[in-house]
Amino acid sequence: MASRARKSPSSEEGFIIIEVLVSALILAIVAGAVLTLIAATTRGAAAQRNRSVAYDLAQSDQARLRTLRIFEINGVEMNEAKVTRNGTEYTVISEREYINNKAAAVSCVEGSETPDYVKLTSRVEAAPMLKPVILQSAVSPSTGSLDPNLGKLAASTVNAVNKPVADVTVTLSSGSSFTKRATTGIEGCAMFLSVPAGTYTATYEGKNLVNEQGGTKTTEAGIVVSAGALKRVGPSAWDHPGKLAPEFVYLEPGTGVLRPAPVDSMTVINATHGLTVPIGTPGNVLRNKIQVAGALFPFESSEYTVYAGSCPSNNPGTAPANASGLYSAEVKPEGVLTPQIHVPALELTLTNATGASAVGARVTVTDANAACKYNGSSIKRVFTTNANGHLSNAAGETEAGLPFGTYNVCASLPVGSEYQSAKAEAVKVENFSVGTTLALKLAKGGSACP
């Protein structure tokens, strides 16, 4: 029997397959767009819900602030509270600022006017919200609401360019009988009402800020508050600190090559404001080529001067030949300066009685300036000679850089039960471009260097 021929697919069936594939692709695109729209709508609804909750929290906080009695509002005060709604954590920040109606400003620094009303600010933040919800209102103390037998105190804070500084905590105290605390707001003002007449101490503490001395606390004592009067103190200066991290180097004599100069200390000075900041430990055997001063107040339009060493006699001065050993620059808030500062070199060559290089000898280099002391003792730096009879540190690295100055040098090496030693007095180490070369020969009959 003859077999039936297999029927080949028609071109129409091929088109059907293509149509199905195109339809599936269109369906996928439309479904993706619909899902994206649904997700965007969900996010929008969630954002709207978050802002609605934040608005309600801000309104509630405003209502709470308006119920406070006037003597409960201790100046510019910032409170922060955490509230969880529908699984989302909100931060409610309450601020109160005393405003002078005549000056239209916070009454901390304006003339002799007393505060007329209190500006209340409620700010609500949450991680899902791009912008916080902020509500403000004002309340005015009714006549006679403040006790005329009590006084008021206003404290203000400014930064390096005389602009208000917020987030500085001010504690007003009088022994153990009276303590109140407030935090400066965006206008740099903190005010205390209902303060009994007397003498007080105001303590300022900056949050991630430093005062003009680079400290985190400033105390002002002897503040007299009179009954029925407004006492103003300050302004107290606070700003974000700057940092100086210089690298010290010396020019190796005879080669012109710059080498790392590990130093044990440096001095940072702001002469305009009478500030001297010692960094490091003079005489410490642990020396570093980079020293860091990390809490410097960024004084406006004035410079910090930096040099190696801890004594005024280590200051090379402003002569052109010494320019590389002295660095001056203005420190910016939160800025970091990393200059390269030179120190002069002491190229010591120590030999023994036979003329060979003295290896492993103890060398003490003592500052010859009688006024250059640390903890009551003359500053002394200890080295060990390497295979070439040169100064080195404990790791065997050449370390010939010293702060600018004049030194007494002592070298000693134990040989059996005796010592060989050599000394040199008043060696000037003051030449940055050439350095100071010194050759010493050990002799028998000496003693160990201190």
C-alpha cells in the first residue's frame, strides 16, 4: 500500500507563531508598566501617609509646647523624641527661641530689649521622608507671668566668622543649689528665665565643635544676675575644628636627597590670639614623620605657625634661609592641611679607637638651651649608631633630622667591662640646606652617656 505523504507546515501557521510571540511580548511590556505604576502609586501613598503622620506629630508637639508654663521654658531649648507609627520611626525635634519684637530677632544679642514672645518650632523627620515636616507658632507671655523678683540670663555663641552657632549646650549653675541647662538654637542663643538673683557659672559644651583653645568645654564664672533684669553673657566662640598633619623631612648632607625625619613633637602657634599648642612628647623614643594637631579652631583671617620641637628656641624664625622649617597657613573648618616641613640634619660619623665605624653606640643629643625642658628636665633624644657610625632609630633607619637648635652630643659604647666615649658641646643644628656634619672618635676610659 502506498504511504500517505506528510503535510508540511503552511506559511499561515508560521505567522500564527510569530503573532503569539509578539502578543506575549506586548503583554509583558504592558504588565511591567502596570506593575511599575502600581509600585509608584504604593510608594506615593506610603510617602503621603508618612507625611500625614509626621504632620499630626508636629501638630501634637506644637500643642504640647503651647501648654508649657513660662518658667518651664528655659531659653532656646531643643528636645528630641523618638516615636514609632505603623512600623516607621519618627524623630520629633522641639525648639523654643525667645524673640524680641522690636529687633525682630533672638533677644540674646540685640540691645537691651527683653524677650516679647517665644517662637516654637516642631520638626519631624523619618528615614522614608525626603524632607522633614516643620511647623512653627509663637506664644507671648502674659503680663506678670514672670516673677519680678527673679532675673533672666541670655547666653550666645558664634563661630569664627561671627555667625550664630547651634547645638552648644549651656549649663547655668550656682553650687549645688541651682542647675539649669539649655541648648543654643539656629540663632546661637540660649536664655534662662526665672533665675534667682545671685552669682552663677555658665559652662558651654560643643557637640562636634571646639572653642578657641581647641577644647570641648568653656567655663565662665562670676556671672551676676539681678532681680528683674536681663543679663547677657558671651558671645562664646565655637566652630568645627580644622586639622594640621605636616610631614617632616631633612635634606641628607652631600646628596640633596630628602629623607623622612621622625620627630617627637611639634609646636602650633596662633600669635594673633595668643594660642600655643604643643603636640607630642619631647624626648620620646617613639618618633613619627607625621605629627597631627586635630582640634584647631579656625580663626578668621589669621594663621597658624608650625615647626618641629616643643621649645621657643626650636622656632627657626622668618629668615629666608629658614623658610622651609616654618609653615604658616589658615586652617579652615573641617579642613586638613598636610604640608611638608624641613628640619636641619645632624650628620654624625662615629668611629672607635681604631678608626673603624662604631656600630651600636648609644648617642644622646640634649638640647643645650637651659630653658628648653619637659617635666622639669632638659630634653634629651636617644639614638643608636648604624653600620656607618651614623644616627639611627631602633629599627635601624637613618634618622639625622632634629628640631632647629643647639645641642650637646654624647656617644658611648661598652667594650668589655669598660666604656669608650666621646662628647661635643654646643653643636648648632640650624642649617636646613647643608646640615651639620660632626665627626667624633671614641676614646677609652669614658662612662656611659645618660
